[in-house]
Amino acid sequence: MKKIVFLSLAMLIITQPGCKDNCKDNEAPEIEFGLLVGGDVEVRSLQTGYVVTSEWEGLGINVQMNKVYCNGNIKGPFEENYTIDKDGVMLRSGVGYWSFRMDNRNDYMRLKFFCGGKEIGSYSAFYDMLAPSNGGIGYLQFKIELEWDYAKTDLARGKVTLQ
């Protein structure tokens, strides 16, 4: 009985269209691009709803980027650190930029945003979105909205959207 179940599963796996076929069907011309992230942060009080961004000058934002391949392989994370100024503009701590290649429409860059060690949002940028940056630098501008709970002295929630 165990042999029949095993052989049945093996045949099912062999006859299913695999990721390689799906990857093959979505091959695209290779692109190479640099990737930079920027944006604006707005901090609001959970209790009052008032914008309190100016009180958070120097707040740290961490962005982790992973290159995700069509076949499921993941490279990274590649990290960038930012602080915000009194107006909420993200100021990058480093110099230079990360460079990536893609050759499949199902390849993408997964970006995760963190504040105080908590994930506040994520975004996926696929091949077609990054193709116009081939040979140059892709710049993704985000709006980050944070709510600070003054009663608990902790971040209540965050939201990240592409501008």
C-alpha cells in the first residue's frame, strides 16, 4: 500500500507543470539597475490624531530589500538605514546604492520597512516596474504613516504606500 501511495505521489509531482516551466514562460531581457528608496514620514498621535512628526526628528527607519527570483530563491536582505528630519523627510545614512539584475517578469524586489524593530509595511517591485531603470538607478518614493501611542509609549501601527 505504501508503494502505491508513494508511486502515485511521485507521478503527480512529475506530471505537474513546474516552476521551471513557469519561469521559462516569463523570461525577459536582462536588466541591471541600482535601487534607492526615499520618502516622507508622518507621525500622528493615536490619542489626539494630531501630526507630531517634528517631535520625532532623528527617528530611525530601516529598509530591508530582498531579491526574489521566479523559482523562489531569495537573496538578501540588503539593508539601508534612514533617519527623519523635523519635516519627516527620510535621510539615508549611507552612500552608494545596491545594484541588481533581473531576467524574468516574475522576479521582484521585496522591501520591508521597520521602525523601532517593528515591521511597519512592505512593498514588492516587479520586473516591469523596474525595467525603465535599466542601466540607471530606480528611485522608489514612499509615504510612511505612523501612529504613536503616548499612553503605552509604543508604536501603535504603521502604513507604507508608494507615492
